Amino acid sequence: MKTFTQVSQILEFAQDFHQHCADLYHQLRDQSDSYALELLIDKMESHERAMKQCLERYRHIAPASIMETWVQFAPEESANTIIRKLRPDGNLSPDAIFTYGKELDAALTNTYVHLAEDAESEDVRDLFSSLLQMIKYDEKIRREDEQAIRDHLV
């Protein structure tokens, strides 16, 4: 069910989502028995923390006209609930970690796509389109990392 919420609340949700992802990656890294996998997970955790900080900085400098804009959309689940649903089954292979990262990105991508498509304000549409571009760039980097890990394991 779509409800009305402000852009600031959506960005707060996204920050929480990235924080929960970073926390989970930290836990997964601690469970890993492979140095290469630990490095990979550490990079993914660092990325999530950087994304959270990026959103936090934006929230402090963004014009009130954007942050206070009401949009008809709201995540129906908390960040923690989404992450629990997607949590890996205990298999800490590189494939499982990459798949998990892709699923987490997909959850945010779907949110940003709907928000960008439905935004009446060009500034709000640009914000969510920019966030989508950041995720797409992250996916490109993850594919490169995935290939590097596969080359290392061969």
C-alpha cells in the first residue's frame, strides 16, 4: 500500500538500510575463514558505510524544498526486515556474498525507480535518479570485484 511520506524520511530509511547492511557484512566477515573473502566482505561493508555517510551529508545540505516534499510511496518493511529476508543461508562462498549484495542493491533500486518515476518535482526525480546511478556504478564495481575474486580462486 502506498502512503505519503517526505523525502527526508525515505533518505533516513535508506541510511538505516545501508547501516544494517554494513553491520551484517561485519558479522559475515567475522564468520569467514578465507582471507580473500574477508577482504571482499570488508570492501562491501566499507561501501555501505560510505553510502550511509553520503546520504547523511546530503540530508544536511539539501534544500528544504526537496527534503520536505511529500511523495506517495513508503517502504512497507523496515530495513532490518528486508535484510533478514535476504540474509545468506550460512554459505560464505564468494558466489553467495555477491548474490546477497545484488539482492540488497535490487531492494533499493526498486525503491528508487518507483520514486524517480512517480516524482512530480524535477529536483526530487533528479535526486532518486542520482541514487540509482550510484547503485548502478556500485554494481559495475562489484562485477569487477567478482571477476577478480574468480581469477584469484582459479
